[in-house]
Amino acid sequence: MDIWTGVEVRHLSALLAVAEERSFRRAARRLGYTQSAISGQIASLERIVGERLVERGRGTARVALTPAGDVLVRHAELVTAQLTEARAELKAVRDAGRLA
């Protein structure tokens, strides 16, 4: 089995939040998690993809994406956009009475 099947939407959401906020603490607050939960999700994602994605600063220093992190963020944006589209389409079908 391909280890990449272990990538979850929550991992990608955490990566996107960290990339946008440049802070684990602010990303956690934004997503309603603890800072340690966000850190754990990023560490898990890094293990799955086999690359370091985030350069962690000390203390309150801002974090930065690695080149691998930049690549994965681009794909995470596409995945989350497609999920948003899917949700909207399913709602439209449900609203039209064609979905149980």
C-alpha cells in the first residue's frame, strides 16, 4: 500500500494554515486546535511524504516553508478547492431533491 494514502484533509488544512499564518500558534487558533495538535499533524504529514515541509523557528519566531512545503501547499490548495466544489455540488443536488 502507498503510504501517501495516509494523507488526510486535516493534514493539508494544518499545512495551509501554517503557511498562511507563518505560525503554529496562530494556525492552531484559526483551526480550533492546540498548538501541539497542529505540530503533530505537520510532523505526521512530513513522515508520510518523506520531506521536511516547515522550518520551525524558536519561540515566537515565524515559521517558513521549505521548497517541498511550497510544492505541497500548491497541491493542498487544489485539493481543498476541489472539496469545496464537491460540497457545493452535493448541496445543489440535495436541494434539488435528487439526493437522499
